[in-house]
Amino acid sequence: MRRPGRQRFQSILAQPLEGCASHKPKATLAEVLAGLHPAGPVPIENLIYYYDWINHAGISPAEMLAILERLIAKGMVRRTGDRFELACEWP
């Protein structure tokens, strides 16, 4: 498994969650990844709850799934059935 370098990892985390209608403008991918650490595989509902707790803003399951799919494409998250987990080492 290829692990992203620290600099690449940080630049990915700083990206805003574009395309999500209900997120705060300063929300980042890091907030979603933080919801996965160190819990192990978690259902999408747990991530939605965590995101709401951090940002005090709701996010739909479809929006969270779109975010997770971006992270999967970057090799940072993996899906196992209906659960998601980190696929790389947390900095």
C-alpha cells in the first residue's frame, strides 16, 4: 500500500469540501478523516454525527458518501461493506 508523503497528505487535508451544500466554508477533508481515527471501520452515520458535532452543521448521507469517495480515490480511506476506515497512517 502506497502511503502519501506528509506534505502531500497535508495538502490533501487542507482542501475544502467543495460541492457540499450544507457544509461550513472552512470544513476540510481532515475533519472527515479525524472521525475515522482511531475508531476503525465505522458506518457512515457515525461520520455524519461526528461532522455535525465538530462543525455544528448537518451533512446528508449522500454528501458524506461523496466526500468518502474522494478520499477512497486518493487512497486515504477504504470501504468494507457499509463501513469506512483509514487506509493510510494518520500523521
